Amino acid sequence: MMRKHRSAAVAAVALVLSGALLTAGAAAPALAVGNAPAEAPAAAAPLRIPADPTPAEQEHLREIAGAIWTPQLAAGWNMNAEVADVLSQATERILQCSEAFALVPRPPGFVPGLGYLVQYWKNLRDYFLVVKDNRTYRACVVSTAAYYRSIIEMASAGI
């Protein structure tokens, strides 16, 4: 009985956190680097390479990466703009997977960018740690970690 209650509590926490993260994403779906409002893409806009995250932003990204993989792995990665992009994709995949389990409505077309990752790093880290320990949601984090492991290693190495 205690195990069933604990499992329901963890699922409820995961549901609330994913809803909060998705709501935050809906409120600021296109935060750009530097937290400036995103502009509509121009038809012939030149390709802009995003600047690498600041040292404080890199630490926040490292916390998120450590929650998905391990803190030891994340400590060795160069938290550059490419790694931030991979973390953004991994975050989107985990949230989509969790949504499928929790059946939480999600804003269409939302992809968490660097601004979202940096602004909500603590919530994301805590969320990933909660779902990583839950048998149901663990599949979301573990499968994402496996899929993106080589990709994030290459991004960290600048490949």
C-alpha cells in the first residue's frame, strides 16, 4: 500500500512539474539567446551562430545535463552553444515523452531554446531527477540520454 501511494505521489509531482514547465514554455515559447524576445524569421536573414553561454549559464546547463546523464559526465563537457542546442533537443524529447505518459496538453511548436533552459534550469533539473527515479517516466530520460549521448559528446568536442 505504501509503495502504491509513493508511486502515485511521484507521478503527481512529475505531472505538476511537467505542466509547470510546459506552461512556462507557452508563456515564453521563443526566448532567444540573451533572453531577448524572438523576432519573426526574415526570408533571407543571414545565418547567425549563437554566442557560447556565459559561465553562469554553462553551470546551469551542466546541472541539466547532469540530471539527464550523470554529473561526472557533464563535468567533462564543454558547455558551448552546440551543447546547449543538444540539451534543448533532449529536453524537448523528455518533455514530449513525459507528456505521453501524463497526458498533459502541450503548446504546439514549442522547442526549448537556450533562454528557456537557462531561465528554468533548476525546475528542469529537479523534474528530470524526479522522473528519472520513477519507473514509468524513467524510460523518457534513459532513452533520451542514450539517443543523445554521442551527439552531445561530439557537440562538446566541437565536431
